[in-house]
Amino acid sequence: MKPSMQLAPKLRSGSQILIEALERNGVEQIFGYPGGTIMPVYDALVGSGLKHYLCRHEQGAALAADAYGRVTRRPGVCIATSGPGATNLVTGIANAFMDSVPMVVITGQVPSALQGTDAFQEVDIFGITLPIVKHSYIVRDVADIPKTVNEAFQLAQSGRPGPVLIDLPKDISAGMGTAVYAEPVKLPEASPPDLEAMREAGEMLSQARRPLVIAGGGIAISDSVEVFRQFIARTELPVTSTLKGLGVIEADDPNYVGMLGMHGNGAANHAVQNCDLLMVVGARFDDRATGHLAQFAPAARIIHLDIDAAEISKLRKADVAIVSELAPALEGIRPEHKANPGWRAQCAGWTKEFAWRYDAPVKGIYAPKLLRDLSHARPGNLTITCDVGQHQMWVAQHCKFNDPLQHISSGGLGTMGYGLPAAIGAKIARPDATVVCVSGDGSIMMNIQELATLKRYGIDVKILLLDNSALGLVRQWQEIFFDGNYSEVHLTDNPDFAGVARAFGIQARSINEPEEVSDALEWLLNTDSAAMLHVSIDSMENVWPLVPPGKPNHKMMRSNA
């Protein structure tokens, strides 16, 4: 064919171009909810290679995408219409931002000519989400879609991961045009770690008498778990972890002293307060971890490793800072000798002294023992997604995690309602894992509609629902710090949760006596479909220990006395 006779590029809708751009970026599953301005995209989904999961609320879609991103380390994708559809995604976007989760969010928008006119279901989602995304786009031309999608995916998963928003006006998604698909954008790689800083860090570790490592979620995010474990095996440094750092070091590792912080292990909190050198790896100085910041690790010099320069010296001045990918930094830090045996023995002594006990006299089923038993039942193939409340802290304290993918929880934002949609995203990402959502009677009600999603797609998620007929953590604080003035925390009018689950087509059982636990857990874990185990627990049971507000971490309350 003569050049002048060549066919012009085929015209396609912006939505068709979008779907192909997503496929070219390796997307296989998306979570969403249709509506007016996003309808052209849903039209293009029909017959595509993408598997769409219809969640029953946009927040559920965003939280499912969040968990999918945590497990796969690739951006989870969620999609919604303009106005209330977009604003219903906001909590999920903020959740991903706070926990450094890669996510690409696609929102419909009113046609370009109507923007700024208060059109039906118009909101400025670009402006609303500006503080909680890594970057945002408003697409103005069909031809820009491939480049925008490529950049969004690269930005979402590069450096410190996070959510990226693409706002797609309806005239762009429905409009016709041509597009050139380029290779995904290659963003600059992180700078290599500073050799002098690594040398200085090694010297400080060699000179320290009481060194301690804080392992944060950044280790898993950067795929540096094995390198970190090798570093600890080489140095024999005592290790504590943040909530998001659970599983980075195996629970039974002799160097591990437990999770630190407000509801942390006594051994970890004492180790932090007595160390003379603190090496912080992939963690920020979160207030739930530090307690009273000015009294946190008061005698310690600080070595801080993180990909995000903004975290360095933000809350605690670093004596040595290494801003880079974690793996090469950990490989380059070479202390001259292993940690002081006397200090290691002291940490081991605290670990023994503050070991958890499971013979507490409580009415009925003791939640910590139940969760320990759950963890032991499937030690190698169990992923727990958590809601927020007392049960979240009990899971962190009493379940053993030997892999960070075994623990999926809302850390920075503390999102009630996270557990069930997160379980959906985690199970889709790891279909061979046994995924258990541990929730409470307060949290489950926030996204209970996602039981319909489980049923619709046959997603085999197990739900362990701990029901104390209260907003337990709020009630505990009111008991301790507000003179027992219980305000709006009693949930004695809860529905029959097992009956609700059955109404959605989900198998369910209820128990309230300790002797029922073993058989009930076996039933829950071995059913061949989604199931709920509803467990009644003591409404007045508290989470211990507790570091009171404004107190240093070693000033832990261990009871109401």
C-alpha cells in the first residue's frame, strides 16, 4: 500500500483507551461502583480482560483496593462516579496515603464545560484529595490518557508508595480520539545510600552498649524483609517492631522483643526506654509508638533509615540519616562485632518477664487466648485482616506473624470498617491463603454490606466477629480517663449477627462459652466457603498494657488499679 493510502489510526472512546492503558500496566482486577459520569468506562469494561468486583459501597471498593495493593505491592485500582461516589472513596484514599500503599484511583467527573457550575454530582475531588495523594491528574484530552495512566502507576509504586488520583471528565471518557501507547514511564531510581553515613552508622553500632532496632512497615513495602533478617542474624541486635512492622522479623526470633507503643509488649517498651542507640528502619516516630515524644528513648542516639527524606528529623533528630532504598543500606552497614551479650540477655529477661499469660479470670471466652489459638491453627498460611478497636490490639499482641503479608491492618488512619473489604482485596490477591477478617461489633457494621460481595463472587473469607456489645476501646478510655462516664458506647441493640450473615447467604455460627472455641475455630477454618463465627465476649474486658496519654512508654498501666 502506498504511504498516501495508509489507513488513519482507528478512533476509539477515551474509556476504551483507558481500559487498554490499565491492561498494559498489568492491571487484572479493579474494585468499583458505577454511576452517571463513569458509565462510559463501565461500558468499555464489558468484554475487556479486566475483572471488576462490584463492592456495595465505594468506601468498600477503596479499602479492598488498598489491601490488594498491600499484598501484591502493585497499585490496587478503584473506580467510582463523580460527586458522592468520589467522596465515598476519600477514607480509603487517606488510609492508603497514611500507610504508604500503592493505589490508582479513577473518578468520573462532570463534562468539562459544566465544571465550576455546580452541576449535578459535581465536586472538586482533585482539591478535596490534594493532601492525601502523591499526585493528581485531571484529564483534558483523550490523547493524554495513556501517558497519564503510565505516570500514575509509576508514581504510585515508586519511592514511598501511595495513592494517585485520575479525574476523568465524561466528555473525555465518552469522547472519540486516537492514542499512542508508549512504554511505561521510568522514573529516576533512588540515590544509592551515602557511604560515609553507612560507615558512621556501623561505628555507632559497634560503640553502643545498648543498641536497639525498630522495624517498621517500610521494610516490607520495599521488599527488604530477607535483607533485614540477614542483617539482624549478622549483628544479633535486639529488635522491636511497629504495628505495621509485624512479621518483618519472625515472631520466635531470639532477637525479637515484641511490638512497642501504647499497647505494646512490656519488653519492647522497656528496651526502647533503656537503649543508648536506636536504629529506626522504615518507620516514622508515630505518636502511638513513641508515647511522650520528649521522653522516648531519652538516652539514645538515632540512626534513621528511610526512603522518604521528609521523615528524617521530622519528630526526632537523627544523628545519622540514610535516605535510600533500605536493602543496600542494610547490606552496607557493617558493625565490627555483634551486639553486647549483656544487653541481649537483659532484653531476653524482659521478654520472659513480660510474656503474655492466658489464664486471666474473665467471664466467658477470653479474646486474647482465642486469637492465640486462631494463630496456632494455621501458622503458615494465615492472613489476618483487622478492623480497628480492642480486637485490633489483641490481634497485634497475641497472633504470631512470621511474614508481613500475614497481617493487614489500618495503621496510620485507624479506619473502622477496614477489615471486611480488606479481606476481600487480600483474598483476591492471594487466593491460596486462608484469609480471616477479625472484626468487632462496632467495626463490622460500618461495611457489613460487603457480605454481599463475598456471596456474589464466592470469595472464601472467614470472619471472626468479637462482640462485646460496645465500642470497646472507647468504653475502656471512658472507664479509665473519664471516670466511667460511658457516653454513646453501648451497643446492646446489636442485631443477630449470625442471622444477618445468613440473610446474605453466608454460613454462620455463634458461641459464648470457652469449651466451644476449639470446635468452632475448626469449623470456621475448614468450611468450603465464606463463613462467620460470632463470638460473645465480656463487655468490660480491657486491652492491657496501656501507656496513658502524655506518659513515656515504660509507664504502662497493666490494670485499672
